[in-house]
Amino acid sequence: MIRSMPRLDIMIAYSCNISCVGCISLSDFKRDGVAPYTDIESWITKWHTLIAPEVVTLFGGEPCLHPRLPAVCALVRQSWPMSTIRLITNGYLLDKFDSQTWFDYAPLEIQVSIHRKDHEPVINQQIKRILDQRRGWTVHKTGKTAHEQLSWQLGNFKIYKSIFKDFVVPFQQSGKTLLPWYSDPAEAHAICGAPNTPILYKGLLYKCPAVANVMDLTGHNWFDYQACSDETGLDEFIAGIGRPETACAQCPNKTQAVIVDHFDINNVIVKQKNIS
């Protein structure tokens, strides 16, 4: 039986061309490389017969660092023909790929997350390269969510700028050591930035990107969290989407939270050269 899900993120890149303090993918720590295409293929081959997400999000790191990103999009489209593909990118590297190619994978959304206000004009030029491929775009200044600031829609293809600004750091840090907060799970979940975002990470399903990334980077499993590995625990996993559970204690509650402003240039370092 195939189970429906509102959303599934797939982490296809671990490295990022920017380093943001408080990133849920820990881009401000040493994260290298991308998921091999053959691995992604095996993950999707396994899970597409078990789940049917309404939205499949290609996530990082920075997914545009994946040299086979168009092939990954084609694989997702073939495997989940009814799903909307969402590419979450910081936008700097969109010109690595032919702007025409994105139209082949609709229904598609390109979410361009603006992390530094001073670099928005540079990112606007990257968006414009795609917009220039077609005529007839419908422009909206506000979108379905508070983060969606400006969108362009053409049929079932959409590009939008997303401004998050404040990030809650998903761990506490002692020197170079990452530690959990041991907070009340419900209180941590109440201020979570990704409360409904299950992720396919290295072949396993996790409740959110923060849990998957922190566990992987540290090698610790403080809460005996069991990622979903097959159909056996799938119904329970899906039922838990959007609900607090023990692993949420990794993150802080409102009084513990460290809030990082991603419009502050000191908190976002761009590794890519020739930004002007």
C-alpha cells in the first residue's frame, strides 16, 4: 500500500556555498560533498513504492552544487509523476544549469531563500535568467506563507523568493561540541522552524532535517531516535508528522533559544567568489 504524505525533503547535498550560523543542515560546520546519484536512485527506487508525497523537496546544503541535479529532478518526476518538485536553493548557483531545463520538470517550484539582504540584487539576476525564457508570468507580492515574499507563476511552474531572517539554532554548543538542550519536546516543537518537514537522509526517513543532520554530524543518538528504514514503521512515522516527540528535546524551548539573524552579514559567509 502506498501512503500519502504532504511533503518529503530529500537531502542531496551536504556541502553549501554559503555558511549560515544556525543552519538546520549545519552549513557552518565542515560538511563536504553531495549524495552520489546512484545512492539517490536507490533511495527513491525503494521509497516511491511506499509513499506518495504531494511535494518532493530537493534540499541541501546547496542542491545546485550537485552536478547531476537535472538528472535527480528527472528521476523524481518519473518516480512521483503527480508530485510537485520543490527546489530549495540560495540562488547563487542557478546559472550552473541551462535555464530552459527547469521547465521540463513541472509541476516545479524553485524556492530561492534570501539569506543576505545585501546580495539580493545578485540573486535577482539569477532569477531573471529563468524568467527571460518565457513570457506570461503572473507576479504576486505575497504568497501562501509569510516567508513567500515575491513569486512568479507560469502554469504549473513557479519561482519565489523566500525570506526567513531569524533562525533558531537546533542545538546548544560547548566549544566545538554540539549538545542537546534536553528541553520539553512540546515546548521546543512550538517554536520549531520545520515542524512538518520529514526528510529522506541517506536512505532513512527522519522527522526533520535538524535531527538527521545533528545525529549524523555528531555520531550521537541522545534520545534513542529510530529513523524509519522500511515499511514496518511507516504508518507510525507518518502519523507522527507535525507532532512533538522525544527527539524534539534536542532543540531549545522559547527561553533557551538562540536566535540568529540571517540578514546580518556577520552571520552569513558567502564562500563563492566574485559576488558583487
